[in-house]
Amino acid sequence: MRGMQHNALLAVDMRNIRKAFPLVVANDNITFDVRWGEVKALVGENGAGKSTLMKILYGMQSPDSGEIVIDGKTVTMNSPNDAIAVGIGMVHQHFMLVEPLTVTENIVLGLEPGSALSVDFKTARAKVKALIEKFNFDLSPDATIESLPVGLQQKVEILKMLYRESRILVLDEPTAVLTPLETEELFKFLQSYARSGNAVIFISHKLREVIQVSDQISVMRNGRMIGTVPTPGITPAQIAKMMVGRDVILQVKKGLAHPKGSALELRGVSVKLGSQKAVVNNVSFTVHAGEIVGIAGVEGNGQSQLVEAITGLHGYSGEILYEGKKVHGDARSVRQAGLSHIPEDRNERGLVVEYSTAENLILGDHVTPQFSGALGLLNFAAIEKNALELTEEFDVRPRSTQLQAKGYSGGNAQKIVVAREMSREPRILIAAQPTRGVDIGAIEFIHDQIVDARDRGLGVLLVSADLGEVMSLSDRILVMYEGEIVGEMLQADATEEKLGLLMGGGGEAHPQAAD
């Protein structure tokens, strides 16, 4: 491509990018461009190659071959500093802020005005204040990061890039920790920023949001660029088909719930971390057999600690009843009481990544008579048979009983966890972030399994940061904010606006009867 006339309307022009790793070609001759004035969405399943392509654009990895042209000039990216120098700014999914420092200190970090011996904070603060006002961000330049909600922390990350005069913003899953109102504000900013003659690359798995914010959508699959389509008129189902290569049913298929007696009941449950104030504060609710109760809330409002208390992984005060009975003991005692747990972090809590498929499918149950004999020796024939049956039933790909868990894609690794927890024939299911980092095809499958569990009479507690998932799967929805349940409504009454207001700490709760 060198020597050819490049299009001056293009902010980014990536040509024939190839990047191979020992076991996979992550980017197979990819061509991807973004025009000035445009919000371009980049979508694809996990492992499609999106992250590798963006790491190459941001100088975090070098391509094996290909060419990168920024605003008509061919560039070589050896580090993020090279990317920043040509006007590219990246806002990562996990923020890179120093919590005790102020907004101003974080924004100017590494580019402080003045000298090494004498930083000119007056000038720095004035510059930051001017930027905040220019982009109409509701921020104080003197606030510490740790005092800000996550939506404002994300704005600080964006301001860091704008302070460095970025004209091309790359955002990776930017709405994962935002309320619906914060998401709306972000989208308005991104569209205004692009219309001012800049460019935005927006990476997300939330297809409705992609359609809402973007002008064009580029789809990757298995390391290749499948195509780019204009956003107006496109549907989530059409994008999903491009991503997966087949039709995907995006709506959760479920009939009415038929709740019966109490499966799980919490009475005044509180959880403390050390000497800090309670991260779960006086929480009470009931999950009936045959219903899905969803907990909505921005991450970090006590949901993780609540799940740990229920599953026997953390101490608590108050009472938790499992089918009307108290259980004293650890996670094993709770499992024996009929509870299964799909944990929010499969690699941390759900799998031993060095273990085989067969071994992971009996974790926690290896001591049961089904898998061990009288002398405590493992019954390898039974373990192998169990793995063959479950990998088939839960469509784990590839069909291997001996592949280590770390050898699977995110979606298939999650299927192993779901297969193990569902096959135990539990009566209570705790599903925490059940589709996080999971491919669209696997999401459809896992949602079907959760609905099927409800229809078989299980009490299901769903905890998810994905508001769409909570709204479509739940029969009843609780909202958690700063460790407390601040609202409750039936699925039929729930809207993003109502839930979003409660998730942000506003609005009045109008609970339905919980019993």
C-alpha cells in the first residue's frame, strides 16, 4: 500500500494487519478504517481479534505485517507514547487512576506543567477546569478519585486523553460499570466529540448500545473482518448473525413463573470487611422455588459480598435460611443443603485452569459416593463417563474430557461451570454474572439453562451488572445501592429508567410483597 494516495478523510486506516501467536492467527489480513467525524463500533465474539487489533493501534503490540496510517501519514507504533503522540487516546475497561490523588493530579500525571522540581499546579488546575467546562462534565478539579462514583471516574479517564490532545478516542466496553443515565450522558458526549471533527472507536458486546451510539459497525469473526455496515436500519439480530455466522435468538424465551414455597430467605443480613462500615447492610428478601429474582446495581455496591455470604464463602450477621433451614458451616455445608453457585469470576472461583475438563466437572463433588469409593479413591471411570455426558449435553466445544480448562474460550469455559452446577440437581441456584465475557451463542444457551432451572422448580437468584440480562431473565427485580436493597418491582413494571434511577441512588422504592 505504500506510495499510494491515502484518503485524507480517514482518521485511522489500518491496512492488511496480520498478527499470529503460537496457536492462533489473531488478526488475519485485517483492513479497518475510521473517518473523521464518525463513531465507528467494533464488535465480535471473544477471541474474534478485536483486542489484538486495538492493542496494535495503540502501540501495545506490533503487527507481523501491515500498515497503519493516521490522518494520511504512515506511522510506526512501538508504544502507547507513539499512539498518544499522533492523537490516539485509549480508555481501558479497567480504569488506570490513582485513587488518593485529585482529578487534576490524575489528569496531568506525567505531563505536569512547570519543572521536575516545581510543578505548576495553578496552571494545571486552570487547564483541567477549562477542559471540564468545555465538555460540560459535572466534575470538581479538586475531588479525589476515591470520592467519585464510577461514572465520573470514567469521565476523568476521558479527560486524561483530551488533556493530551487526543483526536481519536478508543473505548473498550465503556458502559460495563455505568447506570443507564450515565450511559446516555457518555453517548451524548461521544457523538458531540465526533461531530466536532474527531473520531471514536467504540468496542462493546451490548448490541443495542452499539446501534444507539454508532454511525457504522465493523464486525470481526475468528480473526477476520467480516464486514462493515451503516448503523441506520440495522437490527441486533443482523449484527449477531454476522458475529456468530448463524441466526441467534436474542430474546429470552420463557413463560410465566409459578412460585411456590421459600427456597432462600435472608433476614437482616449484613457483611463487614474488617473494621469498615457494612458493605451489605441489613438486607432481607425471599427467593421462592420456581422463580428468578434478579439483583440489579452498578458493580461495587455489595453484590459480590452478598453472594459470598449466601454461598458460605464469607461471614455475616443476620439469618440465611435454605429451604427454611439454617446451615452452619462453610461452602461445602451450603452445597450439601442444595445450593449451586455459578461464581462471578470463573477463573478465580469456578475452575482450576490447570485441571482437565473431567476434573473441573466434579470440583466440590469429588468426595461423593458417585465419584469416590469406600477408601476415598477416585472412580476414574465414573468421572470420565460424567464428563462425556455433560460435555455433550451442554455443548462444550471442543468435546474433550482431558483438555485443560485454560484451553477453552470464555464461553465454553463458562459452560463447564454451568454444566457442573446444574448437574448436581440443586434446589437453589445462585447465578452471579453468568454470561460475563461469554460469546453471544453461549449467552443464548446459558439463559435457556437458567430458565429451565426455574421451570424445574429451583429458586434462582441472578446477580448481573448487565441490566438487559436482569430485565429479560428475572420474574422479580431487586435494586442494590451502597449495600442496601433500595427498590423492588415485578419484571412487567420494570423499565431502564426506573431501575437506572434506583441504581444511581435516586428515586423512591415501591416494593412488591416479597412473600
